[in-house]
Amino acid sequence: MSPGLGHGRNWGALPLRTEKFQWSMEADGPMVQGPLDMEFLRGQRISLNLEMGQYGLLVRDGALKALYLDGAHHLDIGEQKEQIKTDSHLFFLTTEKSIDFRWTTESAQGFTAAGGTPVIGQCSVRIEKPARFYQRVLRKLEKWSPEDINDCLRPLVNSAFKELLQDLTATACNHPGGLQSSLMMLGAHQLDEYLSEHGLYCVSLAAYTAAPPVENSTDQTAGQSADLLHT
């Protein structure tokens, strides 16, 4: 386990005689921060301050023991019955930050609609249900850096979009123009059905056929991005 949140964390120690620490999320930090090792604070008291949209998840032996909402929380760390045990860890999550994903013609994960039409796009997801997100995602990880979180979420988001695409193409017209029209009418909420089991939701979604229909080949289809095609 990581001993703390790393450099740049937003915390300050009060005089030791008060046996109290102030701790909060790093404002410019990633969507998931921590975990904070309670052994590091044995015998101390934490004044935990969370802003709107921030959550603290207290975990022990892989089980979620407490969920702290926005506000101030005073935590006593020790081995007494009423104290938080020193072998516990504290994760911090925010529902105000997004993780972005892109699918291009050069992506390792490519998407092809029925009929062989390649599909590109991008989406942004956020945490909606912190407890569910812990159970379905964080609990299964051994490392929690932003890169590790992204690597874990990418296949989940890819799978969600693949399912959405399959459902969409089952009802779309069987040619690129009809598919393009259906893709451009997609709303972010339509991906939520496939993400909610992981405690996530989609805040933005855009998808296109990788090439414009033949009849529009001289003009870029509305909303298509050359950056998406070739990045």
C-alpha cells in the first residue's frame, strides 16, 4: 500500500500537542487519490475536510467500512474499539473530474459496425456511485496511480461502447449514411446503461463513421474530426 497521497498533497500538521492533522484532497489532483495508510497516523486524530463532490472511502482488509461525504470529519486512529484501526486505508474520490477516452482508426481497440464500417469517437466518464466504484474497480487493483486507473477503466468503457454500438447497428440502416445519422444522434446518457454497474456515468459522447459516406466524399461530414481520424 502507498504510505500516502504523494508530493503536492494539500495537508498541514497542527502542533503535535493537539494530536490532530488536517487532511483534504489535492485540488488539482486526479479523480482517485490515495490510499492513505492509517498506520502512518497511529495515535493521531485527523480532521478530514471534503468539498462538495468529494468522498472518503475507509477500507480494511479489502472491505469498505465507511463512506465519508462532503463536510468535516474527525477520525481517531488507534487500536481501541471506537477507533479506526491502523491497518485501514483511506481513498479519496471526486465526482467532479472526468477521464477521457478516444477511439481512432489507429487505436488498439477498434470498433467496426455491422457491414464492416469502422467507427471512431471519444467520451468522458465520471464516478457516480463511489461505493459501487470501489467494489467493482478499486478493490481489484494493487496500484492506484492515474495510469493504473486509466488502464483499468479503458476496457470497461470500450466494452460499454461496443455493446451500445451493437444495439445501435441492430436498428440502424445498413449503410454508412444511415449509421452516421444514428451515431450523431447518440446522447451521453445512452452509454450509462452499460457503465452504471461499475459506478460510472458518461458526461460526453461523440461517435462517427471513420470515413464519410460515398455521396459526401468531397465534403467532411458535419461533426467529423480529422484529428480523430489520424491521431
